[in-house]
Amino acid sequence: MPSSSRVFFQSSRVLVSTFQNIKGTFDILPDAYTDDGGTRIASSAEWHHVESVIRDVMARFNLEEIRTPIFEPTALIARGVGQLTDIVSKEMFAFERGDTQYVLRPEVTAPVMRAYLQHHLEQRGGVQKLFYIGPCFRAEQPQKGRYRQFHQFGSELLGTDDPRADAETIALMMAVYRALGIQNMELRLNTLGSAGTRDSYRTALRDYLAPYADELSDTSRRRLERNPLRILDTKRAHEQKILQEAPRILDFVSDDARAHYATVKTYLDDLDVSYTEDPFLVRGLDYYTHTTFELTSDALGAQSALAGGGRYDLLAEEVGSPRPVPAIGFAAGMERLFLALDAAGIDLPGAAAPDVFIAALGDAAERWVFSTVQDLRAAGLHVALDLKGRSLKAQMKEANRQNAPYTLIIGGNELADEAAQVKEMASGEQVEVAFDKLTDYLLARTGNAA
Ligand code: AMP
């Protein structure tokens, strides 16, 4: 929508509120705007467009949507992600009612696994191929591209350990970005091996890093005890140097797991998906095994991760399943996707303009217009009208602002003649249409006819 709505607000008395949205959250408005940090926040129409492209790609890959609650018992998330991993210690939004502790979900994989087990989705047969889009919450320090309430979309393929599921997940993730026109991304790939690999590697890494403890940052020193694999993510040059000689997880991976990884790579090669192998890509969560991947874009600055994911064959048992459920998924940030679209200069379609704006002059016309508008809408037209009793001039200004291709002005004469003057705004052409032909005429002219 044009920015004239802002001009309109400025010219009248500006309203204010004592309240502001919470830091690290943002409002999605009918118009795009720039927030205090200089980030463009896309309009609700742009969000819809991106979501519909995501849904379309998901459908083409034969995935079905799952929606889980925004909050879950803390135990699901804390157990699911491992007590000591960063996602929990970085604090989630938690609250208590009665004896139960809840958290706002920081991610959707554990909730999806809960729902899969709870509703026995395995009984539907075959592989469950699910996707989601929705808000997630993390109590992080907000910065560009990093929010406390953000939105993730992602997929979960549950009930298969076939390496094709890994390759298909990566292909699906890439297809979403490709469908939106984003290029120049880097896909990094690694394997974490099977269940025991992570434990032996953790010990080896801790042993290797222990003599360097004094040289590590406070954060890394803390991680050395709790979760040394996270140190591999470090952005600090001197730590990266220390890590150069560190043991590599691939040296701890079994032959079977190596074969799985090799097959995934073969399928990606067949699909011409290019990737870089990164032996330090381990992801924060303990339930990951085998394939792990991350998609980044240089265009995003410090928060360069667009999406990430991997195989999580150990999660089901962590949340109480009597047997393993092999599964793989990815999760992607919507806000980062919008940053990438901005950086690439990709324009998205805005809101659809109304098909027709109907201005009324006088009380009798207002009454007629009010009920006629409902009939036109029931017939499928997108119709706008004034709900403020404004002057004809103000109504016509509003019709222009809303970019309606057709406008009608209904006054006493039109009511008497039972015919409306329909103006096509682009050409300025005006034709008289009898009231009883109005619906069909407008449907035909606006391309809404059945
Ligand atoms: P993760 O589960 O941490 O790998 O997150 C998956 C994706 O979600 C990341 O690659 C980001 O694109 C996005 N993401 C994670 N945390 C945030 C956040 N605090 N704000 C915005 N996007 C985020």
C-alpha cells in the first residue's frame, strides 16, 4: 500500500500509547516499515506471500502441516534438548501455574515429536512428512536478525533412517529459497555419526582443549565442562587457531555412519546441490546424530544462519518413546529469510487492492450502499466503503489511496434511477449500470466471474 496513510496520520492529531512492544519482538503491519535498528519489517501481505510460497513448496514435496501449541511443559523441552545445552541455559520464557512449569517453545522439533508419539502418527503408515510455520521464543539479547519472538518454518520427516530422507530434507530447504529467488547461499554439511560417537568425541575434544583452558573466553571455558562441542562454533580468531589441531569428529564415526554420510552426499551430488564439508558443524542439541547441516548467507551480517537441521534419531527416546524413531528435519528463520530477500533486492507483492470502492452521498444512499456492499462481497468481490460518514471528496481520496480500479458514487439521483455510474479509474471512463445488473457487471470487469 502507498505510504500516503502515514501522511494522513501526520496531518491529523498523532495518537500515542504509553506502551511499546517488548524489546526483541515486532509488529507486522499492513504497510512495511523500518524499525529503530534500521531493519525493514515486511508488511503482512509480504508475510502472506512468503508463507504461501513455503506452503506451496512443502505441498510439492508431499508434506502435510502440523500445528502444535505455543507453550509446552518445560520437561518436554528441557529433556528434549538436554539439560545443559545452550538453548536451555540461554533461558527460555518460562512460567509456572500450579505444579506445572511451562515454556514458550524455543523450537518446534521436540513438540512435533511429542505430537507424533502422543497421537500414534506412525500408525498412519509409511514416513510422516510434516511441516510447520509459526512463532518461537528465546530469551536472547536482541540484535539485527535475532529476536525474542521470531518465526520458524521447517520440516520433520519421521520414521525413516534412509539417507534419501536426509537428501530430500536438504533439497526441500533449498527449494524454498530458490522459489523465492534467493541465491548465493552456502550449505555446510557434516556427520555426527551414531549414538555413541558424540560421547567419545566430546571426551576427546575436552581432553584436547583442557590444557588451553586459560586461553579460552569465559563462555568457552564454561562450555568446556558442559558442552565442549559448542566451542567449535566460536567466532574468536585465537580460539579458531587453537581448534585447528583439534580432533575431528569424522575420525570417531563408524563405518556404517560413514556409509550413510557418503550416500547422502551422492544424492546431493546427483541433485547438483553444492555444499562445503565442515568438520566443526555440530549443532547445539544433544539429540542430533548423523547428517547435520546449516545454510548461511553472507548478506545477513553477524546472524548469518538462514536455516539448519539434521538427523535426530535419539530424540524420540529422550521424550519417552519405548523405541527409537529415526527422523530428520530442518528449521529456518522467517526474519532471516526477509533479510536475505531485502539484501537481494527482491520485491514481494503487496496487499491486493479492493476491486471496487463505493462512495455514498446522503443518508438514504448510505443505507443502500451498506447492504449492497454485503451482497457484492457475498458474490465474491473485494469491496471497500467509507465507515465514517465523510464528505464525498474525502471518500474519493480514500478510494484513490486504496487503488481501487473501479469506483461508484451513489447519491439521490442514482437511487431514483436505480442505476449507478461505474468509473474505471485507469481510463476515467464512466458507464451507467442498472442496479440489478451491477453484481454481474463488476464480477465480469474485475475478472471475478465464475
Ligand atoms: P536453530 O534451531 O537455532 O538452528 O534455529 C534455526 C533457524 O532459526 C536459524 O538458522 C535462524 O534462521 C532462526 N533463528 C534462531 N534463533 C533466532 C532468533 N533469536 N531470532 C531470529 N531467528 C532465529
